[in-house]
Amino acid sequence: MRVLHFYKTYYPDTWGGIEQVIRQMCVGTGRLGVTNEVLTLTPDKTGPKEIQFEGHTVHRVPLDFEIASTGFSFAAIRKLARLARKADVIHYHFPWPFMDMAHFMARINKPSVVTYHSDIVRQKNLLRLYSPLKRRFLHSVDTVVATSPNYQASSPVLKRFAHKTRTITYGLDKSIYAQPSQAVKDKWRAQCGERFFLFVGVLRYYKGLHILLDAMTDLDYPVVIVGAGPVEQELKEHAARLGLTHVMFLGAVGEDDKAALLELCYAMAFPSHLRSEAFGISLLEGAMYGKPMISSEIGTGTTYINIDNETGLVVPPDDPQAFAAAMRTLWEQPERAAEMGRRAEARYWELFTAETMARNYLSLYRELALKHANKRAGVRERTV
């Protein structure tokens, strides 16, 4: 079984949540016998065009230009057509409007699945122009995969394609995470303290970190923010205006450091307040490390990971007072927080392992390949 993944960014250029999911898909299904390839765009004009990464091949074509965060590449269309010829299944990752266009321009006629990572939330004017192409693309693929039952139930787009949509949740493989040395853990314990709240992620508008900062105005708990991104400077300035000396911005850190901080933290603070946060990979990482969580109810996968009063606390979105109250509850009730963390880890092992995700996708790949083969056989019989 050969599967070709197509997405706008991937390792080693970017290390975001969707890239992590594709990585886990490739590693997990690779262990089950799938040969995976990833086609992606890169701004690196001089780097290698092909990379071997954790058992799968990454094909990199030049990024020509971007419009509204949508990368375009003329070379990608030709490359997609060539790679698709030897693939059994094409696996698309939505949203990426150029991908829809490339699918038709490359004249793909292979079994196809699209993992629907998120609705398009912010670019409403461009969405009106893009909607006809989006509907045509989603109509043309064989199966659409929602990443949580919460998102499938709340997305108006997925409701339109309910007849071809199924749910396969994200999964993570803890064994491929770094094993930090005692020296690394001691370094971060000395810097961050014995108990601290942790946020990990790209610093984007929908992550709601301004809400977390506002929540901290009357609290003095240590908060560690890991990640870089477009609103980083804006957030630092906001923290300075509020006089938040107990909030630490660490920027992007290495895998050893990230794993150490996940292991050491007291709880995860995840204030995303918009539906652009469709799942929350770092929230799931917190569950994997047995940490209680605080998140907001936004009708997405965050509340499939974090069950209110079971694995953590769920608060209304964009409500600093409610978020502060939840932080105070966890901080002042360590036994309750620890029990929530144990339940979070148990839920991870039950629902969110990479092995489970890989088995589900392999079953889908085989189903689509068989259906396509039977369809082609039927066409041949009718023409004989």
C-alpha cells in the first residue's frame, strides 16, 4: 500500500500541529506496512528536493508565492500528478485552497481521502470566493475525515458532506518523543519552579493567550509559554503593560526541552477561543503526560480531549475571569488536579494513541483501494 500525503508545510521547515499529525500518521501506518510519501512546499530554494524522514519520503517543491496564508507552487501540480501515478491512495489535508486547485489540474483519478483539520474561520471574504471550489473538491474526494465527533457535529461544512464523513481522531506515539536527561529537567525546574502552568504552541491570534494574560492580573502562579509566532511581540508587550513578572516567554525550544517541560509542568493552560483551534495537539500532549487541563468550550476537539470535571476544567471562551477561577481551583486542590491528570492519561491510552489512529487509517485506505479496484473492474466488464 502506497499513500501520498499532500499539505502546504512539513518537516523540516515547520513543526506545527498538523505537521505533527501527518508525521504520526506516516510513522504509525509505516509500522503496519504502508509506504508513505509527503508532498509539500518549501521556501528553501537551495535545500534538498527529497528527504528521508523517520521511514517516509518528503518531496519538497518550491513555494512560488502566498496569498492570505495560502501557498502556491506551479511545480507542485506537476509533481502531484507524477507521484499520484504510483500511489494507491491520495491523502489530502484541508484547509489549503491551492490543494483543491492542484487536485483538479493534476487530474487525480485515484482513491482519495481528505482529513478535515479545520473550518476556514478568519478569511470570510476570500471564503466566499473559494466556496464553489471547496464544495467541488470535497464532493470529488471519496471520504472526508473529521478529527473528533465534536467537530463533525458543529461544522456546517461537514454537515453538508455527512454522507461521506467519518471520524478518526488524532493520535500520538509517546515513544517517539524525546527522553530528556536529568540535567535538562533540573535546568528547567530551576528556571520555572516546582509548580507551573504550561502553554505550548505557535503564538497565533486564535490561541487566546491574551485571555490567559488577562486572567493572570490577580494571580501570581508561574506560567510558562513555549512557542513563537505572529503575535509573540504583541503578547510580550501586553504582559509588560499588565506587569506580569511571573509569566515566562521561552520562545521555540528543542524537543528535549519541550518533553522536559511537559513532564515537569503542574497543568496545561490552553485558552484557545476560536474555532480555528480545531483539536489542540499540545492539549493532547498534556493528556499523554498525565496533566490536568484548562480549555475553553468552542465546539471543537478540545472538549473531546478535555472532559470538564473529569480530565480538567472547561470554561466559556474569551472569559479571563472564568479562566482565572479554573487556574485557582487546580492550584489550590492538588489532589483533585492529580486525579484529573491520571484520568487524562487513561483517556489518551484509550482513544488517542498513534497506533489506534494508524489502524483506523489503514482500514480506510484498504477500503478505498478495494472500492476503486472493484469500480474499475466493473467498468472493464461493461466494456467487454
